[in-house]
Amino acid sequence: MTARIGIGLVGAGRMGSIHARLIAGAVPEAQLVGIADLRLDAARRLADEVGGPPVFDSIDELLARTPCDAVLIAVASNGHLDAIRAAAGAGKGILCEKPLALTLADTDAAIRVAGAAGTRLQVGFMRRWDPDYLRAKARLGSGEYGRPLLFKSLQFDTEPPPPNYADPGVSGGIMVDMGIHEFDLARWLMADEVVEVHAFGSSLAHPALATVGDVDSAVVNLRFAGGATGTVELARNTTYGEDVRTEVLATAGSVWVGRLPLTHGASSSGGVGGTAGSIASDTVDPRVPRFEMGYLEQTRAFVRVIADDRPVAVTGADGRAALAIALAAARSMDEGRPVSVGGIP
């Protein structure tokens, strides 16, 4: 790869700021050529932090006035489909934060419009690029750990978003906004599809979320097509900081990602090269913010497929499958019963 790939950023909020700083400071193969946000003041503040790329109040202006090869979409989830349509219409590669849209019909529309335009569409499931999760996936895929039996994952945030963002009509609510990462991990690490969920939720710590139809904590039980089971725990009220942990129990060993007080990966296997009862740990640099490497490697991979004219690794179909689980979990929580993932319209 010789020429730098021009990336236009759509969205100057929390996620957009993370992406902008990483592109400008740690992805030499790319150039941040513009930032678009309806709030021009926010776009200007972010631009000042990352070298002063031009700012615009719409994606259409960004596409028309910058030499971008691709766009990174980091606006609120209910704005993703419109941004995808604009970028695909301009023939640009697309890296979109999860989810592609808030309904399966709109997700199908996003996949369809990108396919019709012949543009790449990558979904922002950054944990698939995180070194700890990559090691866990490789270990499970090696066969040494046997057949996966049980998936367990949790994601605890330090505080909830404001109710106007938690509104399921804006972000999808806790199952889509938070849980979709865990549901994607479940499919990816278990190499199997989730076919049924049973979810429970409450708003005991932050009752204001209930006024918009959301909750501050939830538990989701999973049943996989191959017979395995799993659980996902979500919460927006931890006093000790962000906490993300995942475990897969298999017939001949286990893998973990995340352990307090320092997040890192670990595994236990009595198979080839392992000793029964032993645990091997993967230490990490505590100075690196959690998932920063995942976001960085995700963007680098996206830039490489644009430059090398290759397909993306995390596709619209992956985004659709994880969203279907999230929507089934939201319905299960609302209706108080198990819900088939295939039954979501």
C-alpha cells in the first residue's frame, strides 16, 4: 500500500472522538480528511484536537468536498441507515459503528444499498480485533479445548447514558446498544448460532430509564443451535469502573477474557501442551485503555481491505445476525417469555 486512504468521519460525539484520535495519531496508512456533524461546534472542537481537518454540517457536504475513499459512521444508531445510503451512493467504503440499523428491515436495506453500489460495508464489532479476544478465538478454533459447552459474558458500564439516548428509538436500548457486542461474541467464539433467548431486566438504580422504555440491568439466557447454552449480563451502574469479561467453557478446557483488577486473557487446557489444573494468563499493559487496540486494529484492517481491494472480515450479515439476537432479547424482556431468534420479523 502506497497512497494513504482518505477517511471522512461522520459524528463528533464520544465514539467519533475515539475514532478521530486513533486515525490521526496511530493509523499512518490513513488520513482523516474531514469531520461531519450537525453540531458544527462539536466538529470544530474535535478537528482542533486532531490536526484541523475541514468540518461540515452534513455527510453530503463531506462527500462532495473532500477526497475521501471511505467514511467511518459514528452518529447515533437511528442515523446509521441514512449515512450508509449517502456513502454508498457516493461509492465510498463504509465502516459503521454497530448496529447498522435498529430494525432487521432497515438492516437489510443497508446491506442491500451497499451491495448494489459495490461498496464495502464493515460493522464495528471492535472486540473481534482485540488481542485478548483474538487469542481466545484461536484457542477455541485449535480443537485443543474440545467442544464449547457454555458461553458467559458480561458488560458493566460505570453510568447510564442520558434517557434521550437510552430511548430504544434512538440507540436500540440496552440490548442493542450494549448487548449486541456480547451477542456477536457468542456467535463468533462459539462458532454457532443463537436460536432462542430468555431475558429479564429492571431499572432499580436508574428509574429514569424506564420512562423511555429502557432498563439499567439485564440478564439474557441463550440457547445455541448445537445444544450449547449461555448467559449475558448487562448493567449500567458499576462503582468500580468499566468491566467486560467473557468465558467459554469447553469439554477439554476453558478460555477467559477479563479478570479484575486487571483485564487480561487466560486459558486452561489439559490437552496437547497443557497440564491438567493449570491456568495460563496473558498480561496486558494497564496504561492502554480497554479496547483501544481493538478499535485501532479494526480501522487498520478496514484501511487495508480498501487499499488491497479485498472483502471485509466483519460483514453486514454478521451485524444482522447479532441484531436479531438483540431484538429477540428485547422482546423476551418486554413479554416475559422465551423468544425464538428466527421469529423476529
